[in-house]
Amino acid sequence: MKLMNTNMKIYFNKTCEKLKIVPKYINIHIKCTSEDAIKAKKGVETLWLNSEIKLVFSKKRVIVVDINNLETILS
């Protein structure tokens, strides 16, 4: 079940990255509305999304290792 949820998170984040959509869980508030501030906000949002994808892939790797260890113990 954890692996399936992790795969769904990866799919969602990769789709958002491909379509250049910012998910609602990425909350960046900047009071200034200048062009530079908007560019900085966009850069921070993509950085956050990329780091989230890396985090979810590392969680998936840990889950897969745990599953493999469990399979070797049970066999």
C-alpha cells in the first residue's frame, strides 16, 4: 500500500513538472509583485517541486529495499 501511494505521488509530481503546474501544497507568499519577485517565486516553486520528487524517489527506494528484505526472509 505504501509503495502504491508513493508511486501515485511520483506520478502526480512528475505530471505537474511536465505541465508546468504548481501543486497546492507548494505555498510561497511574496508581498512584492515586481517582475524579479515573480521570477524568484517561480524558481523557488520549481526547486521545491524538484526536491519533493527527489524525496519521494528516496522514500520509494527505502520501501523497495524493505520489501526485498522481507521477501528474502520469508523465502
